[in-house]
Amino acid sequence: MKPIKIDSRKISDLNFAEYNPRTISKKEYKDLKKSLTEFGIVETIVVNTYKGRENVIVGGHQRVRILQDFGHESVICSVVE
């Protein structure tokens, strides 16, 4: 098994996966935003590096949206292939 690489990525370079079926309600969004404010990012955003899928978010779509709202320019990511 390959070790997981941790890297900082510009949020503007990340791509939301078209196939992500998950949506959250306004209340869930508000709760997640509150959680990120109180605790920060506890679990890293997961980003793909596979050829043709570079910088596609595998996990953490909603957290990235909230980080954009906060005005963050970069985020720590787990990088997988």
C-alpha cells in the first residue's frame, strides 16, 4: 500500500466532481460551517491525482464550498491516485 501524501492545494485549482451525489440542506450547511469555525478542518480534503482526474475532489466537497465562503485560498489535502 502506498503512503498517503499530504499537500496544500489552492482551492481555485480544485475541481468539484460532477458525479458527487451528495447535497446538504441549509441547516446542515449552517451546522457544518459552525463546526469548521469551532474545530477547524479535522479531516483533510481528499483530492485525486490520477491522469485525467487531476485535482478532482474525492471527499470534502461541502467543506471546500464553506472554505470558499470563508475566503480561504488554500487547503491541506490528502492526495490519492
